Amino acid sequence: MKEIVEAVAAVGRLVPHQQALAALTEALAGRERADPVAVGALRVAAARTPVVQAAVERLCDAWRGTPGIRGAMVAGMLAAAHRAAAVERETIRVEPVVTGPQSRHVPLRATRQAFESVAVAALEELLVLTYSAHTDSRIRTALTAAAERGVRVRVLLETTRADGGTLHAPALDALAGLPAQFFVWDPNRRPRQGARASMHAKGIVADRHSAFVTSANLSGNAFDTNIEVGVRIVGGDLPARLRDHFDALVANAVLVPVTPGQN
């Protein structure tokens, strides 16, 4: 039973709108068991919304492995899971995050803990922003674990002065070998007036539901020993708007792909 509950919850979180939910629940209606006809109908309904296809396959497997569960029961569970996910997204939770000395009377979440909690929460995509980067095994582990469970990892970072940026040493060197796509701000699309502009943003966004915006770069010092400050945001539309902003910059070739060794 645990498997089907977890599978239903995963689908409920991913279903983007009521029409997609209706297609899935209608495919389940009247089905007595997870026979090939029922599973086929569910797959057809999922095909209309590609983002949920993998989760629906998991649901089909769990349903087949749970005898006695009728389609109407699965449909009801799915509708409840979707509503619960919607309520969670509508409820914005914002908390301060710090690196460095903690004050005795004001306990705050630590930078590394906030970063890892957002990385673990991703189901589809992680967007990571950093100015510079230094080798840190726990950062690599968190991002590699996300990639290994099928999450698309994208990292936006600054480039060197020789390549139109502001760094003296390549940030990408510390992240080489990470299963991720890397992007930089095209030097030809940067302002040319005044001091040289840099890609100075730092943070991480998971899917469209949670984000961590921080002063900390991707490094052990920034995560563990400096004084840094940030905020972790769960729910609401702010994480989605952040991701959409950077997606648009990629689509408009303001941010361009780069591979290790290029910058």
C-alpha cells in the first residue's frame, strides 16, 4: 500500500492543471483493477502531459502490485493528492538562512542545510546560480544525486576576464565532471558602459516550488565558515517566476551553454 500512496502523491504533485487531472481520473473511472486496458487508458491520458509520464508509469506498476484497489479509489487518492499539492504551493513559507556564528536566541537554518534541502526536493529540474565555485564534495554529492534520479541540473556561473567576465580563475574547473549543463552570460550581451558587468547571482531553484537565494557562492567556506545570508522560499509563485526568468534568458541566448575547458 505504501508504494501506491507514494506513487499517487508523486503524480499529484506533477499534474499541472485541472484538465490534466480530469483526463487521468476519467481514465481510472470504472476500472476494477490494473489490467492492460486500464493501464493503457492511463498511459494515453498521461501522454497529453509529458511531464507526468514517468510518474504515471510508476503509478501503474504500484497499482498492479496492490491487489484489491479499484480505479475509483486510485482516482480519489489522485484528486486528493493534487489538491494537497496545490494548497502547499499556494502557502508561501519564507525563512532566513545564514552561514557563520549563530546567535543563541535566534536559531536560523544553515546555508548548507538550505541548499541541500532544495536539491533533495527537486523532481524535474534544478537551476543553480553561482558567481564563483570551489571544490566541495558535499555540494557535488547533492547535485550528482539529483541528476542520478533523473533531475535535469543546470548551472549558471561567471566566466573569466579573458572570456569577457570578471573572474581570474575559471569557476567551471571546480564543477568539471558534474552531470549538469553549464551556462554563462554571453559577454557580447553584457552592458558596455562603466565597470565590467558580472553574473553575480547565487542560489538554487527546484522545479517551480522552492528556491534558496543567498550571498554564498558554491564553496565550503561560503557554506560553512563565512558570514553569509539568504532566504529559503517554499510555495507561492516566486520560485516559478525565478525559473521562468532564467529560462527566458536562455531562450533568448543571453545565457549561452559552455563546457568545461571553455572558460
